[in-house]
Amino acid sequence: MFAGLPELGISNGEDLKETLTNCTEPLKAIDQFQMENGILLPTLQSALPFLDLHGTPRLEFHQSVFDELREKLMERVAVIAEGKEEDRYRKLEELLEKSFPLVKMPSIQPVVMQVLKHLPKVPEKKLKMVMADKELYKVCAVEVKRQIWQDNQALFGDEVSPLLKQYIVEKEAALFSSDLSILHNFFSPSPKTRRQGEVVLKLTQMIGKNVKLYDMVLQFLRTLFLRTRNVHYCTLRAELLMSLHDLDISEICSVDPCHKFTWCLDACIREKFVDGKRARELQGFLDGVKKGQEQVLGDLSMILCDPFACNTLVLSIMRNLQELLSQDALPRDSPDLMLLLRMLSLGQGAWDMIDSQVFKEPRLVRQSINRLSSKVDCGLHLKCGKSSLPDLEVVTRFLPAMMSVVVDDHTFTVEQKLPSEEKSSLSYPTTLPESFNRYLQENRVACEMGLYYVLHIAKLRNKNALQRLLPALVETYNDMAFGDIFLHLLTGHLTLLSDEFGSEEFCSVVFDGFLLTSFSSKENVHRHTLRMLLHLHHKVLPSCMETLMKTLDPPKQCSEPLKELYTQLTEKMEAQKKSPPPTDETPSLDLGLHPVTVPTTASTPTTPL
């Protein structure tokens, strides 16, 4: 408790013990010890007997004086830290030398830690002593820890790792939330709200203005993204940078080449739309990557791989296609659409780029189209390499196929509203274009757009179109249709069609034709199906519900959350039998899409996307 006092020439308990052991008159020895080690203030000697008469213990008096002096000293340290740079460094270092021997004394430790906190460069020897002592390391300020961490990546990794795990757990918990709504889903929180999360704030505090620590965190995120393919690490990469931006940490923002791009994209995510002006700004950043700095593309691709960025890009693509349809224009004629596809492709290829360390952007769709047009005009035969073929064909083959599906869906919807005598004899197609299905399976950019079109159809409550599209999602690129983000959104969107679950045909398509095709091998699909049934079980055809309960009974080897969901559903159904069924009130929806007037001329009718 009194370690370090002898180093400063101050007697401690051991000195008193030795004095009493060797003296002949203990009382005089004690008086002498008190005189030499008490408060050296002559005017105080006459006051001490007065306090004795009032029954105030000497220990209590000295402790109160000590506490007061300690607070004054800590205030003085803070004042020194605000002084001129040269003076404050010198004074703080002198104070540290005098006080550090007492760093393990609980009553003095706060003063020492205060000095360490305000010292921009703590002597290496002192840092090593703090790092070697777990108790000291635990209580020292984050400003001191930063100086330790920047030269000890392993220790910093140990501190950061639990936070990164917590972040992923929170994101996954949001995807499996018991809430099921189209209006309040995974993408509802604004970027600024997300940056106020506990993990982001803690990481921001740990980094401070230290560029080296910031680079370490980015390296941790890249490594974990490569190891797990978990796109939530990409979200954290963007949120961390924008959190530092909010705090105006120019020391980091000014040196991160992704800062302005992320800032602009953050504004787009906030609006859930990339307008023309911001699209050109983003293009300028992409085109501005200089030769020799291609590694920047790796970080840019991670930022574009963030699900919130991807969501914004695809929604913008859908709106762009809507405008093209209303104008009878081709996808290849829209520079804005080409840029959106370029960014979506860059984000979708983030893992491959970082894994291969080949920091080369995929061949630009716009350039491919221009080259195609010029060579066709010249009557030349075009030969495309494999690397450029997918991007080129997404525009020239997949998007036209997708737009034909849109036209089919809209035509059928319009015809249903016409008088019977005006309806055509054409029946609604039950199959999709072969090229549409093929690209869902073979191209991740096309698959992403196809999945969002399914969500759009669900928003419109277009049961017939949904029944045609869902079976096509059984086989998609890298099983994207069975990913947590899409299933989270789809289950929420299906609540808009709750009344349709009373139909055996619709239940068969949703469950037998899609969800149940992979639930046995993918526990996440099992969980999302149960989440949806927790909200819609009273709408599902009873005979179908009975079969579903048997099919969805969790296997013995499954996670606790899955068992809990099934138990909750069982309890809800039991409670339903004892009470009348609830009535549904579907809220009005703002789909965030601008209405577009569809031409009624001889051109083929289209639908807003």
C-alpha cells in the first residue's frame, strides 16, 4: 500500500516498526516520528491538540487534508496541460518523475494517472511498466493506452476483438428481430443513428486522432471480411470513418483517400437514392484513383459492399429503370444507370478483389457498350473476353429480359381492371424468360437486381407475379436468395399479402416452392420462416399450417434461438385456439418511389418499378 515512499525519502510503516523495535522509550519515538512525518506547518501544531479535545482522530484530519491537496494537485495538472507546449511537457515530465514511484499507492494513483493522461509522449520505460502490470493497465486512461497500443498490435487486437464480435452479434440480431414490418426493417435506421451505436463510439474513442490505430482497425476489418465473408464488417468500415468525420477528426479524415467518397455515399444512403449530381461526384472519385494508388479500390469496394450502400444503389437502379421504361429508352442509353451498375459491380466484387490483391476495377459497362455500338456500326465482329462478358451482358441481355418481365406483370395487372369485353385473350405467362433465370444463377449483379424486383412486386401486392418469380429464386448466384438480408426483407414484405396465405396455391408457392426447399440445410431459412409464421399463422390455411408445424419441428441438433422460435409459435397457436382471431389493420405505405406516367400510345404498357 505504501510502496514507493522510501524512493522519495519518506518513511513508511516498516520504518516505524524498526524504530519501535530498537527504541527504549516508545512514546517519545512515536512523538518524534509524528513530528518528522506530519504536515510540516508550524501554525498547525497548536491546532492539533484542539482537535484532540473535540474527539477528532488525527487520521481523519490528515486524510481530509490529503484528499483536499490531491484534488488541488489534479486541478493544477489540468491547468499545466492547457499551458504552452514546451512548458507543459517539461512540467508534466518533472511531476511524473516525482510521482510515478507512488503509482501503486491507491490514494496517489489518480494523480499519477492524470499526469500520464495529459502527457503527449509518455517515456518508453514508464509505458512498459504500465503495460506489464495488469492492474495499472486496466485503470490508465485511453490516452495512455493509445500510446501502448500503437506499438503493440496484438494487445490492441485483444481489446478490439470483443467489440467487433459484439457488432456482428448486434447486426445479426437485428436481422432476426421479432419485428416484422415493411416500414421498420434492417435498413430503417439513418446513417447517423447507426453511428451512435455502442461499438462504433467505443472504437472511435479508442482510435482518437491516432492514424496508426485507425489503420490497424481497418486491417482487422479487411482480415475478418476475408476470413468470414461477412458484409457487416464493410458496414463498420464506413460507419467508423463517418463517425470520425462527425467528430471532425481531420488528422484521420484528411489522410483516408476514401473519406470524400464515403461522405458523398453516406448522403445518398440517408436519402435512399443516388441522384444525378451525386452520381457524377461519385464517378469523379472513382475516376480519380491514380496510377500506383490502385489499392484504394480495395477499400472503396468494401465501402460499396456495405449492405446499406448496396440497398441504396439497387433502389436507385430500380428507379432509373422506371424512368427508362416510361421514356421507351434502352438501359445502355443511360449514363447514370451505367455508373450505378459500375458501383454495384465494384461492391459485389469486394471480397474477390481483396482476396486476390488484384486492385483492378471490373471493365466498365459504359466502355463495353460504347465499344459494342461502334463495332456493330462498323460491321465488325465483336469478341469479348470472359472478364468483360458478365458486365456487358447484364446490360444487353439481362436487363431487357427483366424489363420484359416487368411489362408482363404490368399488362396483366392493368387487364384485370378492364371490363371483361376489353380484355385480351392472352393469358398471363407462367414461366420466366430463360435468360432471366440464367443470369439469376450466374451473375451476382443481375441476381441482386432480380431479388429487389421480387421485393418490389411484393410491395405492389402482385400475387400472380410473385407466384411466378419465387420458384426462380430456389437457384440463385451463391444462394443469395437464402441470405439473411433478403429473407429479412422478404418476410416483412409478405405481410402485405397476409390474406393470400388463406389460399392453398399461394402457400404452396411460398413454402413448398421456395422457403422449404432449403430450410433443412440452412438453419437461417428455418428461423426466418418461423419468424414470419409468428405473425401470419392465423392467416395461413389451417391444413397448411398443420403440415408446416410438423415440417418445421426443429431437429435435436439445432441452436437455442431456433427452438425458442418454434416454442413461441406453438404457444401462440395454442393461445389462438382459446381466443377469437385478431383483426388486421394494414398501414398505408410510402414506398419511396416517384409515380411515373406510363404512355398509353401504341408502345407496350409498362409499370413503375
